[in-house]
Amino acid sequence: MLRPSAWSFRNYESMGGSVLAAGAQIGTLLLSDPGGQAHEYRYTTGGVSAAVGARGAGGWIQTVINGLLKFSPMIAGHVAPRDLPSRGSLWLTSACPQGDLQPADLAGACVLGEIGGSLLGGASGSVMLVGLDLPRMAPYLALLPFLPFARVPLLFKGVILLGCLQVGLGVGASGLVGQIDHGKGCSCTPRH
């Protein structure tokens, strides 16, 4: 069960793309802690992506018109600069025993799931899992294909929900893993 965090979302920017079934994304999260202090977190992720994008000039448009969702050699990409509208919220899981997330809980390993689309302009929505307990998570990696049927304990402390307008070409979904690091104004070390 999720409960709201006292952390607040300020802004977000990202850039990502996919080629074939591989995807990657980098971005920056601007957040405020419960005391109102600003924190900047930068993340880098990579993983699996299923996208319908450009195959030469007009390839994406022709694919949509024909009603075909082909996963052939295609390239999709997006840019979501800070100047475009974005929204976000932070949530806590039962794996966060203290009152709220600490700045260091937001740094370290992360998992990012995203779905979005753009034909020049578009939008995307993302779910980011933070505060991962990697040592306890390792045994469950072998169960990944069976996770919907397995009783796996919550091994992450927080969830960040993100939505933004973006510029790009392509429609798709990604499952990415990566690292979040503190940017300007925060000298915390990641918790494990």
C-alpha cells in the first residue's frame, strides 16, 4: 500500500531513445524535501524497449496509417526539456519504516517504467522505483518472469510518478534500470 510522501515535485527533464529492443534515458529530477530544501537528482538508465519509431523519412507515419505495429529496425526518441509542463508526486511503501524518505534514499539504483508517444509533440508517463534494497533483491531476479504469481516482499522504499509533455518521434514502452546521483546542492551518499 502506498502513502503520500512529504517530498514535493518541482520540475523534470529527460532525454531518451530506443533502437530495436534496447532503450536508454537520462534525466534530472528537481524535488523539495519536507523542509522545503531543493534537491537535484540526475539519473541514467538502460534496458528493454518496445517502440514504433522512424524507419527513414515518414516510416513511422506510414506504419500508423497502415495500422501495423511492427517491431522491426526502428529508432524512436524524445526530449522533455524543463520548459515544457511536467507533473510528479512521491509515494512511500511499507518498506520505508522511518517517517519519510531521506535524501540518500533517493540516490542509488532505480527502476524506471515508461510509456509515451510523440509525433513531433507528445507526452509520457513514468513510474520510478527508488530506495531499492539490492542485496535482498538479488534472489528474486531469477523469479522475474513469474513475479505476477510470486509473493515478493516490497524491496523499494519509494515510488515517483512522473508525467510530462515532450518533443520526439515514436510510440513505445520501456523497462529500464539505472542509477540516480545527487546533483547540485546535495552531498549525500546513497543508502543500501
